Amino acid sequence: MANTTFNGPVRAEQGFKQITKNATTGAITDNTTIDSSGNLSVGGTTGLSGVLTRLTPANIVDWDYISCPTPIVSTLTGAGGADGVMADGELFSMLFPGTNGQVTPVQGSIIGAHTVAAGGFMVEGTIPATDTNGTAAGLNLQGDAATGDNTGMELVFGGSQFGGGAACTIGTHALTFDVTFNSVDFTDQDCVAIGFRKAEEFQTGHQPIIAAASGDAVYTDYVAFGVLSADDVQISTRLNDGTTAHVDSGQATAASGNHRFKIEVSTAGVVTFSHIGAAVMDAGTLAAPTTTKAFTFDDGDTVVPYLSILSTNADSAIHLKSVKITRTPGVSYTD
């Protein structure tokens, strides 16, 4: 058949195929196919011209302390130039190697003075083949807790405090943030929490306020969920620079062991919370808190996933065992 030109869409319920016919045997080989579901399989050399728009994967980060390498941490040297000494609000960065070999950048901000005597951010403890509730191992985020009170950090996964690769748009994206922590004593922690907040500059006054469950939590729009006072599971929220709400969930963490928290945000911005204590990392049946807080982000808001640590003056490790953050659909970008 000669070349055929159509004016209008060409439709086929069972897909399309480009084939090669063997001149001797007559055997047919499928080279490029579009199946009935629209899946494309391309054979041979593919050449693309023009602007290429791609979609990032749904996973912003997918890391755990057993199956992934140790995160890479930047040099902790502040403006004073001394190794390990960081002032309140000074920045550092991390790279989290994921389960599929991907690497996720993380922007961090120090809360409270970080002295040369502080512990480094490293995976520590005996790493087992399979996690248990009592396994005291993982990425230690206690920082300078052994030296100073009310010290810690905020981490923004996948981008910067202003969004970047971590930017999630309410009304477009559905979001999840799922994390497992382990502490040798959760009563030594003022704040071990995850959340989503509107993209804006780091505010080191945020974590002390949500830990105290009192006062203006500085960020204009956020949800935070976790250990927000010694041994208590709480929710903290704020919308449009309004009243800060602090809600006790009615649950408590065990004195030691694992605790898993999860936040889900629908494409409409509706937030739900779930958690489980004393279970294997990433396992067990998550349940809604006994007391929860209804919250909906505004349509069009740009939010980032953030993790907060604030400790009392105690040499008490807080281990991050796993973290998975998803954004669906992925973000399109142009090369």
C-alpha cells in the first residue's frame, strides 16, 4: 500500500504496530507497538526533537537504614569557621541514597547552638537484616542534645525551604509522609515530628513553640504530627497566619522503641493523620488518633515536607529508621 494521509484522528481499539517482514520466511517482527491501554514499546533507535517535558517519579524520598547507604552530610562548619560549630539558623545539607539508587537532596537548618562536642548525623548501632521494635539503630539526629537544651534541626526533603524539587501544589498533588523513628527514651525528646508547611524561610522559633503546645508557631500554614511534648503524640496546625492549634491525640509513645507516623494530603488539601507504636519499621496497622484535627490547606498553596527534631539536655539518641515521601502525580519539567 502507498503512503496514506489522514485528515483527523486515527483510532484503533486494539492499538497500533510497526512491523518488519522477513523477505525469505515471511515472519513478522513487531518493532514499535502501542497496545490497547496506550502503553508504548519502542524498538530500534529513538530520536526525539524539540522540547522534552518529563515527569519526576512519585517518590520524593524512599530511604531506610537497612537497605540503603548512610546519608551523606555536608561539613558542619558555621560562619565562625570552626568544624562542628553551628549557630542557630545556620544551614547544612544532606543526600539520602534511596532504595532504587536515586539520591534525594535535603536542606537542613540548625536549631539552637551546635557545639564542637555535638554528635554527628550518622547511621549508628548494630544494623540487623530485619528490623525489630527494640533495635536501637538508625540515622541519629540528636545533634547537640547532650550539651545544650532545646537544640535540634529542621530538614526539608527534596528541595529547599522555598520549594524547589520538593514543591507540592495543593489542588494538583496528593501527598504522603511516612516515617519510623526509634528512641532509647522518648521522654528525652521535646519534638520528633513530620509535616507539611507552606514554602517560606526557615524559622527556628517554630519547633520550640509546637513542642510547648503554646504560642504563635511562626510559620503561616503548616501541619505537624509526632511527639510534640515528652512522650505525647500531638498534632499542631495553622492556616493563613491564623490561630495556632495544638491537639493532644490521646496516645502516648512507649518509653523506648519504634514509633511510626504518617500524614496524607488529598489533592483537595484535606489532611489525615495515622500512627502506630512498638511495631517493626514500616509495618503494623496504622490507625487514626483517638482525637484528631480537621485541616485543609488552601487550593494553590505551595508546601514542602519537613521534619523537626528538638531535644532536652540529655544524651539520648533519636534514630530515623525510615522515611518515604510521595507526591502524585510527579512534577513535570523541561530539559
